[in-house]
Amino acid sequence: NLQVITARVGCADAWRDLPAILAVLRARAPEGRPLFAVGFSMGGQILAKHLAALGDATPLAAAVTVSAPFTPSKCMRSLESPRSLPLNLVLCLGAKVAVLRSPAVMGSLTGAQRAALLRALTLRQLEEAVICPLHGYSNAEHYYSSNAPDLSKVRRPLLVVHARDDPVVLAEDLPLQAMRDNPLVLTAFTRRGGHLGWTPGPVSLPCAPSWADRVAARFLSPHAALARDRQRARARGGGGEEAIFEGLPAPRL
């Protein structure tokens, strides 16, 4: 029930905050314990941008993204197609309610920006009315291009989970060639699943792990085991400083 008092809203440039957050987690974690991250939807874009921007400097040992929009400009253009406009409107209205309920954000907007917010019927219009002025972007395209991850620069094992029928982030809008060219990026595409729609099954307990949750855990498990082996090697007096992120066999999915 904490109230958000900052004027910053949900924004794809939150990848800039990750180093500070991960530094706190690293300091609190037991020595030698590897750090992993799983990002969902825009959280996956944020995570991938962090990995691409920091390269070998990231403290993460491996990561997973689920239904992530790696090419936000292309994704937004697809959402603005006639068949996707109803979905775009629903997403925009949900985000608009969140902004309207934040006194800190509303108090930071000018009268013209508030009027643009109320008129917004698409995510692009909402982002240009609120996110761009509050976060220092000249327009939506500047915002999208500044926060699109370059997957060729990822230097940690990364599993990309995506459904081919995702209506929000179309599979054809993903940077497929960059994924193929980077040996550290593994993809798990499913025929069905929608956007974050992999359910545990027709009958399941509340908050039960989804199929995507189980796949993420299965992908990260060998990396955790490898980190433990490396720590044991150090304890025995071995070097243990060899690159542990190269040549690791991918788990069968």
C-alpha cells in the first residue's frame, strides 16, 4: 500500500536503474550465489536492454525474457494497424487510468499535457503526452529507439520465450536475425500462448507456476549448478576463473 511519490511512471528506460538494484541484491546475496533475472513484457525489454548495454559488466549470470517487445517502434506500428486498434485502445485506457490516479504524475504535467493525456486513444499518443515530456524524450520514436535492446551485444545466456500468436508483440516484429546470430541467445517459440498467456492448465491453483515459469526455471538451473561448481573449485584452491558463459549446453525445452 505504498504510494508512489515520484513523477516518473512505468517507462522502458528503467533499465538504467537496474545496476543500482542489482548491486544491492549482490551485496545481500550469499557469497558466490549467482544472480538471475526474468522479465515479462516491457520488463523483458528492460532486462534485455540492460544486458545489451552492460555486456560483460552485468552481474547477472543468465536471464529469461517472456513476451518482450525488443523492437518497440515496429511493435507500436503493428498495434496501430486497423485490426489492432481496439487492443491498442484497451491498453491505452488501462495506462491512462494508472496515470490519472497518480497525483505526483498529474501534478508534473502542464495544462496542455493533461489535455493531450485525456484525448489520447493510443499508446503512442499517451506516451507522447506523458512519458516523453517527463523522461526527456523529444517524441515517441526517440523514446522507442533509445530503449530498444541490441541483442547482438548480449554477453550472458538469454532465453527468449514468445508465442507466435502474441497479439501485442507480433512474432514477426522480433529481431529474429540478431537472435540467430548471437550464440548466447536461445529462443523458445510456441504456437499458442498469446501475450503472457501460458496457463498451468485447465484446472490449477491460484498463482500456480505457468508453463513459461517452469521453462525459465529449467533454463536457469544448469547455470546455477555451474556457478556452484565454480565456487567449489575455488574453495579447493583451483583457478575457477575460466569463462563460464561459453560452451554451456542449452537445456532441452
